[in-house]
Amino acid sequence: MSKNYLELETPALIVNKPVMEQNIRMMMEKAREAGVKLRPHTKTHRTPKAAKLQVEAGAQGITVAKVGEAEVMAGEGLQDIFIANEIYGESKFLRLRDLNRQVRIAVGVDNREQVEALSRVFAGENKPLDVLIEIETGEERTGVLTGEDALSLARLVTESPGLRLRGIFSHEGHTYGASSPEMCAELFRKSQEDTLTIAEFLRKNGIPVEEVSIGATPSLMHGQILPGITEIRPGTYIYMDAAQGNAIGDYSRCALTILATVISKPTAERVVVDAGVKALTAFTRAQGICHTPGYGLVKGFNDLRLKKLYDEHGIMISAEASSKLKIGDKIEIIPNHACPTCNLYDKIYVIENERVVDEWPILCRGKSQ
């Protein structure tokens, strides 16, 4: 018989199954309504079992960030994978070649050096490697900046043996810092328009563009998908977190929590739990709709957040918490950012009606090479 989740040793990573399933359905419905494919980014959970649930619900395939993640997912039976990142290095190219022989895979590119190096490895292959050119639309991270840059790179790809241009992609990660839901929707619209403009520019210059891929969780929560987009790649939506809960003004959608135990009450206001940086991550967002003050939101209290984190200790400063909690009590903390938090654990406990109904190994943990 399954045990009550409060019997788990702490710190423990847990996910509420019904809430998670609701989140999966929500994004799948949004994709269907817009007539686009959903290719969820699995860097959030790094867990093949969660990825399979998303595919079973209707997702086209999955997105990953690293070759190591792709290898694990392919080994667990996931057959359609996009590495939405620039990959470089001879050993990584050889691993990518092996993957391309096993599953349908694609990789992002934004520079000539990468394209030329990939072509040298894939030129003799029976099956070409699909690539998508990344477009920078405001996040100021990776991606080409202009239509001319995209056209030059696209022509190089089409002329390079062993490579096939599937399309273009962008990531509107700057929407996390939007000052309001309305601004988030506007930034999302502009990012899509910029991406679509480059897709049309390429087509007018004789370059086929099969895929136009975009997406981030906050923008998809607040904005509309424009005609011409073919695929969306949100990640955090499956679990949500304190940042995403703040963005939509609803923490009930947060399926992921850290179970922690109260281990000390040194003063009338200070409460210490056994979950610090190694259990929660010290990630914060300073502003915008995804603003995350403190280091995690404590469930069951009115806007109570961890004030400090040490390696092994989390600190609450609250007379209310001190009066309600005793040594040995367990609390749930909604982490600020689900993605790095999941990477801290070997497994996740799946709960339903307060019972542990499954344990999922986080097989992509540490697979960042």
C-alpha cells in the first residue's frame, strides 16, 4: 500500500499528480486550438517518465537543451527530439551523429563555424542532420540578429553536405521580466512577428522554412499564438513554480514542491528547515511578473517565503510560522524555479490524495554535457 507523503524523509521533491496532469492538458489544448504542434522543453523535469506523459497527451516530440539529455531520452524510447541550443565540440558532434542514426533529431545553430563543423561530421551520413536557425528576438542571448544574417546562414546550411534546414526558432525568454501581463503579451506578439518576418524573408529568397518554432511558459499563459507559427516549446508549465504562479496570480497550479522538516526554532520568529541551497536552488528573479522575493514560497501561510538559504538550512522569519509550527513538523515549499531544483534530486515522488503513488528517477540529472 502507498504511504502518506508526509512519511517521506526530507528534503524530498514531490509532484502533485492531478495538478500536473491538469497543466499538461491545458497546454495541449492551447496548442490544438492554435493548430500548432507542442514540443515541450524537458529541461524542466529532466525525467523520461514525465516526457512520455506529455507525448502520450499529444505532444509532437520533446525539446532538450543538451546532447546528454537527448541521449537519455532516446535511450528511454523518446523518438523525436530537438536540441534547442547551439552545440559545439568534436566529441559532442560524434554523439549527435550516433543519435541521428537512432531517432529523429534536430539541433539549433546560429553561426558559420558550427554549421561547417557539423557538416564535416555528417557529410558521409545516409541521413542528414536537421538544423534550425535560432533568431534572437529580445532575450539578448543566442541567435542571429537580422534577416540578412539568417539568410546567409540558411544558404550555408542548404549548401553543406550532411545537413538539412528544417526551419527557424526563437525563445522569448525576456517575457519573464515583463512589468505586467499586458506587457508580456505584447512582447510575445512582437517576438513572434519578428520571427515570422524572417521566415517570410527566407522564403522570398528561395529558402524553404518548414518549421517556425517559438515559446516560453509565461508568454503562452498571457498571449496568443499568431498564424504562421508551427510549433511551441514551453517547459515550466508542466510543474509551474513560484515565478510562474506569480505571473498568473495563482499558486494552485504549482504541482512541484519541496517537502522539508522544521529542525530548529532559535527565536520567537526564526524557524529553520532542513532544505537549503542544495535542496531549493538560490535562483531568484528581481523584477517583472515572475518576480520571486525570497527563496521559495511556503504553502499554508499568507505569502510566507524563505528569507535566507545556507547549504543545508532554510530560514523563515515569521512569528506566525513560529507559533504554528513545532520541531519535527513538515512543510511544503514551492521553489522559485523548477528547472534547477529538479536537477538537485535523484528522483521525484508522485503523490495523489496525499499518498505516494509513484517514484520517477530523474535520469537526465547532471546530463549537461
